Amino acid sequence: MKLLGALLLALSVLWMTRPASAQTYDPSYPVCMHVYGALIGERMDCVFTSLDACQAGANGLPATCLVNPYYAPRAARRYRLER
């Protein structure tokens, strides 16, 4: 009986926990769109390569485009010359 109670307690604790949230800013893209509002929810979409593309995507939405402060451009590949 004690085992059943402990199992139910453990399952209820697991059921009430929330998953960890992901990183807000994606470092792969230089521009993010901050969408806000009660109807569509608040979120940060970092999937844009330019401010123009972000503004086109934000057209008609309660959103703001901003520069991603965590953007980390990929380093250029260096090719080694064969001798």
C-alpha cells in the first residue's frame, strides 16, 4: 500500500512539472520577430536573415522586428591547399 502511495505521489509530481523552455534567441539567424498579444500568444521567432524579410512576415501582426543580440555567424571555411 505504501508503494502504491509513493508511486501515485511520484506520478502526480511528474504530471505537474513543466518542461524546460528552449532558448529564446536562435544564434543562427541575425533578425528576430517578437510577436505579442493575448490572441496569438507571445513568442520570439528568430528565423529571418534580414530586417526586410522580418517586416514582410510581421505585416498584419502585432509584432516588432529586432536584431538578434546572440547572432553568431558561421566562420568561413578555410580550405587547405594540397601540395
